[in-house]
Amino acid sequence: MPNPILIATRGSALALAQANAVLHQCRQAFPDQSFELVIIKTTGDKLQTASMAKGDLPKGLFTKELEVALLNRQADLAVHSLKDLPTELPPGLQLGAVGRREDVRDVLIYRDAAHSRNQPAKRGFAPNLLLADFPPEATIATSSTRRQAQLLAARPDLKVVEIRGNVSTRMQKLADRAEMDGTILAMAGLKRLNFRITDKGRLEGDAVPPGLLAVLLDVETMLPCVGQAAVGIEIRQSDERMDGLCARLNHAPTFQCVTAERSFLAAMGGGCQSPVGAHAEIIEDRLRLRAVSFIRGCRRAEATRAIHEAVMLGTDVAAALS
């Protein structure tokens, strides 16, 4: 049997869930081939106290070390949350495939009233509370500049503070800290970690602190970041073996959508920490891209093109916002 194909991934719970999903796809598509995960710690994993909002963190915060492994042939492919992958890749590397996209929406998570009664300093709320229903000057924790800007655009009275950590850590911080009224996470990450929102608006899953509620935010209120909810597979250029593998793993409609979004971000000159949001979707035989930028005030744009013109669509929308 030939040497195993090595799949590089970060070691967080979400990264491993995504990498194991890719591993399962690989084994199903290529049952005669051996595959192994290679877990690598990235700069972003080490800088847990650094500020994401200040914009002074290096590009490739969660990807650089995986890319080094690819270039050094210590891995054959790398699995990324596509939102973390810079639009400009190192020479010799390419985005080989993108998996079928999950739900792109963000989720507002907050405490219920029952779990605040014995803690007077905390405020608790009713299920299925909309962002518009939050009391004046409520405090929402998020380190994303995109989320911060869109929150304040919808509710200028809100207080926004930073928060770091993985999904479980952020939920526990919300449950424990009286000064926080809510936080925002991606629905795709919650689903991949087997969390769910019940019909009554409760957040359930492994190790969810008691009393947390959740409500989905529509994309009109909170446009996702570029590549949100998509998993990208990065490979070396001119690697025919990996090209063939990626052809089996790639979800073409998602690839076109994220290509438009990444083209938009590249034309805006930004990275994953930029205060911009974008969402592309295929509607009948057209590709539509909506975007918002807070780089110079709040500006929005929308355009459509043929599905195969994803790169040009991204540059069109960026030009409208520049």
C-alpha cells in the first residue's frame, strides 16, 4: 500500500470535527487509500489573549503553520475553516476544494431569566428574543470587527466588548460573567459540534451551561464573513494526485460562491479581521453577491453575474464600495 495521505489540521474541537468529516469523505471516496490526520498548533492557537479587533495580528493566524507543513511535504492537504484562509496564498499552494456549505448565519446566545434570578447583577431574557428586543445598553461580547460593526449599525446603543476562546469557552464565559448579556457565534460551528437550538429557543449539546438561549440572526441584519460556514482544502500546486482527490471532494456551487466572496475581499485589500461581510448564493442560473463594508462608514452593495464569472462579480462589488 502507498504511503498514507497526510491531512493537516488544527487541534481545536471544531477543527478536528471538520478534519474528521473530510477524512470520512476521503475514506469513502478512496477506500483503497490510507489517510492520517496530522495535528498542528498554529499562531492563533497560541495567542489566546491577543485582540482580534485591533487589527494588528498577522495574516494567516490560523493557517500559516499548516501551510508550512504542506510546503515542507509534512502534509499532503490542509483542512481550514475557509473564513480563516487569507485570499493571497503562499507561492506553490492553492485552494484545491471546498466542501458543501453549512448554514451561513450567526447566532445570538444569551441567558434566560430563570438562571439570573439568584444572581441580581445579571440580566436574563425570554426565549426567542430578537436583537431589536434587547434592553438599552445591553452588553454583547464578540471580537469580530464585522460583527461589532453590524451590531452597532442595527443597535447603536449596545455596548460591545471583546471575547476570545473556543465555542465552549465563550459559552461558559457568558454564563459566568455578570457584565455580559450575550455573545455571537456561527451556526455552522455549533452544528458541526453537535449543538442545536430547540423549538423553544434553548441551546442544547455537550457541556452547554444551564440556561442559555439562542436565536438565529438573518443575513439582512448580520452578513457573514467571507467564506463563513465553508471548509476549504489547501494543497500544493501541480500535485496531480491531490488534484484528483480534490475533484471528488469539491462542491462546485459552494466553490463558486466562496470564489466570489474571496475575490471581493481581495479587491477590498482586507483580511479576515477586516470589518466587511459578504454572502454569495446561486439563484436559478445567476450568482448574487451582497456585501457590506465599514472601512469608510457603512456602505452596502449587491450585484449578479453568470455563475462562472465569480471572480469578476467579487471585483464588481468591491468597486462599488471603494
